Amino acid sequence: MNFNKLMIGGLLVASVFGTGCSLEVKPDYALGIEDANAFPQDQLNGAMNRMYRVAYYGRNAYIFGDIGTDNIVEGANNSGRFIFESQMAKFEAMSNSVGSDETNLYDHIYEVVNNANRVIINDKATADQIGQAYFLRALATFDAVKFFDKVPLVLSPVMSITDAVNFKPENDEVTKIYAQVLMDLKMAQESITNTSVNAPTANAAYALASRVLLYIATEVDDFSKIEGVSSQKEAYEMAIAAADAVSGVELLTAKDYADYFYTQGKSSLETIFEIAVVESQSRGSDNFGNIYYLDKTGAGYGAYTANPEFVKMHSDEDVRKSMFVTVEEEKPGFQYVYKFAQSDGVTGLHAPKILRYSEVLLNKAEALAALGRGNDAASIIDQIRAARYTSNAPAVDVANIVEEVFMERRKELAYEGHYMFDLRRHNKGVQLVRLADNKGGSDEVEDFNEFVPAGDIQFWFPIPQRSMQANTSLLQPKYPNQ
């Protein structure tokens, strides 16, 4: 069964939440909705396929977590891609914010939600398939609130073109959304029997819960409004419990670090949830890895490079430093990021490792530190450093454990889409930097633009204006309504 036909013909997901010009029309060869329901696994595959689009985990969900922070500087080959996001001027891009039809993160997130909702109500789906759908809905819904703040909470699928045209969901409170995400993850934890990391697992549901609960602990002000979590302390305790429920995975060693990111299917090591990709899914210069990568032959794009000051935070014994490469000796300012340089030999292609065990450990460490259990948190940081340093791993400063965990997250999860949101959760601002010599002749950097203070709206993203215009019930959660 060709799941692309199911997506195109039966699911009617595009434009449900605002993309009025991209409504998909059923071709003659596509299955009808009732026929499509006979193949719930293909419906799940369709949701996973949507997740790998350029707009979502195929590129932008990663890019938007680091561009606009002091992890990056603009490279020599940037031709304006993500320029407003990188300069923390997202409102300037409101007319087509976060991209066109192909790169509209907001719409693609909700297409995954709609696909998942179709499986959840499908009476031909197995308990395992329904559990996987709950996980995908939880992940996509969490991503929506993470990027945009108050968004519609959608728990039923759109079944027809007429429904799609008339469906205009309103924004919901963040606390209500988080409560539903936790309930969906509980359903996933109890129902999923799949063990392949290329599809949702119970392990993945626990791992994602450990992430979500940190956001709840740090971004919810009134816990009386969120069902299932009575206090910040309980949120941290639940994050620890979720992390402890993850099993059967381990930290990869320093010698395996580079190969891990370049090869798919490393289920015996750190991977908890990964989207499998094949060479035919390569998008050339639009591949995620190419945004950061450039080699001596000119392969790659290198639109953004690592901030040299961030690179200097890594010692030579830290294997993570090997992911920063100077291609031309006379241009030391351009430290290209090779972490996503290729997958199975295809330049720039990357199989998104959405959940890794190192993140789960860091989630636990952050929760422990917040609860005053500094020695326990330090033990986890020691464990991670032992797996990332070839020798001379630095000792953990227990007296400064919160910042130690924060900086270890910054290094370990660099360019994987977390850092901007970690800044936001920890109530930190950011000073953007650029190379003093924009041709890369020096690795000195200088400040540019004004300091972005903690809590600034630029730490969130505007809902695309094209989506706002199609759904007149929708309001901008953080940005002025146009």
C-alpha cells in the first residue's frame, strides 16, 4: 500500500488549520476515507512522512532551536535564508513567517496531529497502532505549544473538504494543552508494544514525558490550572520518574560518537526515536545538514557556522569538538558544523534522532538540580562526560550545578533544536554575535543587534500570517495581531 496515496487522497490534512490555498484534492487513483481506514499502519506511516518534511523535523524544527542564539554566526554562503529568525526579528517575517507552503512549520505540525487523530478513532487499528498515534499527537501538540505558545488543541480529525473549510479552532490555554499531552503520553506508554526505534515506542513516550515535564516545571505559573501536576516540585519529580522508566538504551562511547550521527538504526546505543530516511528523500541544498556543512569540494551550503567562542568552550579531549571543522586554514572564523554532514553516505541527509538517551539523562539531571539534589545531578554529568571525553574529563562544580547542567545540555544537544528553548525556560536572554571579519579571516566575534532580554517574544515564533488569514478564530499568542 502506498501511504502517499493515503495522505494525498484520504487524509485531507493540509490547510485544516489555516493554509487555505493548499487544500489537497483527491485524485482519481487515491483511496477514499473508508478504504484508507482499512490500512491504519499506512496512516501512521503517512504521519511519520509528514514529520520529515523540510518544514518540520526534516530541517526547520532543528534550525529554529539554534538560529537566533549565540551558538551560531552567519556564514559566507548565506543568501538570506532564515535571516529574520537568525537576527531575532521574527516579526519582520510575519507576512510569510516560518515559511511558505512547503516550509510552514505550523501547518505541518497540525497535519501530523490530524493524521494521528485518524488512527486514534480508527476501529481497525490495533492497540499498538493507536498507542503510536497518541505518541505522535503528543509530540506534535507539544511542538506546537513550544514554538507558538497558545494554540488550538485538536483531538478529532477533519473528515471532509467541507469540514476542513469550516473548521476554525480557537487558541487554547497552555495548561490545558500540556495536560492533554501528558494524558496522550500515558496512553502511549500503556498501549505501545512496538520496539523498533524507527516508530514510536513506550520508551519514547517516557523519554518525551521527561522533556515535556521540564517545560511544565519552568513555564507554568499556576499549577491549579493544569490537571495531573499539582506543583513545580511534582513536575520535576515526575520528570525524574519518566526518565527512570526509559530502559534498554545506553550512552554511546567517545569512539562511536561521529559514526553514530552518520549512520541510521543505532538502536542498541542512544537512539530512542528516529525517523528513518532513504537516499531518494534527499532534498539537495535543502537537506538539514547542508545548512551548516561545507567541504573543500563545495558540497554543502554552510549558511550558518558555529560561533567560534562556543567552539572554544570544548576542550580537545571532548569528542564533540571534532564536529566543528575549519575547511580553509586562512578562514578560521568559519567553523562548519559536521554533526549532520551525511547519513549513510548522502551529503547533508540526516535521519532525525528526535529522542536520545543523553537528553533523557540531562532532563533527569536538570530536575534533580532544581530539587536541590546537586550530588545526584553531578553524578549524571560525570557519566555523560565520561562518555564524551577521551581523557581528562573535568570535574563537576556541584556548588554551581544548575549552570553546569545547563552548559552540558548546550554542548551535548547543540544544533538539535533545544538551545533557544532552554534559554527561554531558564529565563536567560541572549546576545547575538557575528564574525568581526565577515569573510572568516579571524575567529574573533563581535556583538550585533540589541541584547534580547529574557522573556522576549522573540523566544517564541509567530503563527504564519497566511494561517491567521485562513482561520479568523485564531489569535497571535505572543505577537501583535495584524
